[in-house]
Amino acid sequence: KPKQDLAGRKVVITAGPTREKIDPVRYITNHSSGKMGYAIAEEAVAAGAEVTLISGPVSIKAPDGVKLINIESAEEMYHAAMEEYENANIVIKTAAVSDYRPKVCFSQKMKKQPGDEVLELERTKDILFELGQKKKGQILIGFAAETERVDVYAKGKLKKKNADMIVANNVTSEGAGFGTDTNIVTLFKKDGTSEELPLMSKKDVAAKILQEAAILLKDEQK
Ligand code: PMT
């Protein structure tokens, strides 16, 4: 039986991809299956937490016992995350959020026309950054999906986003990142330490992240 490390704690997890609509039949998205975030949600329930899972469109089933909030776009994820943030003790941002969306969403299927060869994009809100700005005693954990210079980018994100921990995965390594049942991650903590973990199941990575989160929360509340 897992230890009830998070009994009475509220844990908010984001998972899956976002979809940024171009028109009624097309959108921009990424390869996230939701497996990593859903594994964290399942382990958090097992650890006794009250769990809210804010999820983009995925084809896997949400674990029993979570409050599931389905969203599609980065903008919808932003609003759901902000709403759930206030009473949260721990927030874990596993979702692969689109950094860009089409500037205009066409109401009818877009037709190719001379002169509009380029689709204009604009930036979405950086949810992790916004949460970091509003942090009041919550433990904020982000992910970093990188294809190069993982350490540098992960440490940069830790600081810029005012996070307590960044879980970095090099998504080019076999068995890590999108779609797999396993992951290879390094944990970067705000005290400057880091811990490189071997290839593990997403379930075990999830349990490890939550153990660290419970320790960070205890320290925060000292
Ligand atoms: O879902 P799976 O198939 O199991 O795959 C797991 C995963 C690869 C998606 C996961 O392990 C992972 O790395 N998630 C983060 C993916 C990502 O978008 O990384 P990023 O480096 O672009 O973003 C950094 C952090 O900022 C993330 O916590 C992200 O949720 C957050 N972010 C990003 C953009 C944005 N507009 N708002 C955000 O909050």
C-alpha cells in the first residue's frame, strides 16, 4: 500500500497536448499522449491527495477518483489552471502546451488563395510563468521537454518561471518523452541540486516526483 504522503493535500496536474484551431477542420498540436500526467494523477490519488486533472484531448482514461477538467486550447488550460490554483498545495504542469496559435481562427474551412501563403501565428499565454508570478505557498513543478542542452534550458526555466522544481526530459532519447510508457528525467530543484534518474516507468517517475513535491511542501510550510 503506498504511503499516504499527500493526505489532505490538493494537487493540480495538467496533462496532454493542446489544440489550437486554424478552422473547423484543422488545428496545431503535438505528440503528447497524456501518459506522464495521468500517471502522476493516479499516483497522487494513491498518496491520498485530492486531485484535479486538467487535460487536453487524449485517448486514455482518467484515473478513478480525480476531478477531470477537459480543455482544448492553451487559453482554456490557462483559465482552468488559474481557477484551480488558489486552493492548490501542489501544481504539476506536465502538459505540452502550444506556444503559438493561429492569429485568426476561420469560421469556415480555409481556402487557399493567392497572397495568403503564410499562416500568421501569435504567442499563447505561458501558464507556468503566470502561475509562478502568483505563487503563494504553493509548490510549483514544471516539465521541460528538450532536444538539446537539457541542463541549461531546464535551469533557465526554473528561474524564469519561479518554479520549485523542473522535471527535464530529453525527448530525443529512446524510452523518454512523448507516447512511451517509460521516461528518463533529471530533477532540477530550486536549491541548485539536481538528480538524474535512470530509465523508469512513467508510474515510478510519477511516484518519485510526488515524493519530492511532498518534501518541498513540508519545507515550505516550516
Ligand atoms: O504525454 P506523454 O506522451 O506521456 O509525454 C510526456 C511529455 C513529454 C509531454 C512530458 O514529459 C513533458 O515534457 N511535458 C512538458 C512538455 C512541454 O511543453 O515542455 P516545454 O519545455 O515546452 O514547457 C515547459 C513548461 O512550461 C511545461 O511545464 C509546460 O507545461 C509549461 N508551459 C509551456 C508553454 C505554455 N504556453 N505554457 C506553459 O505552462
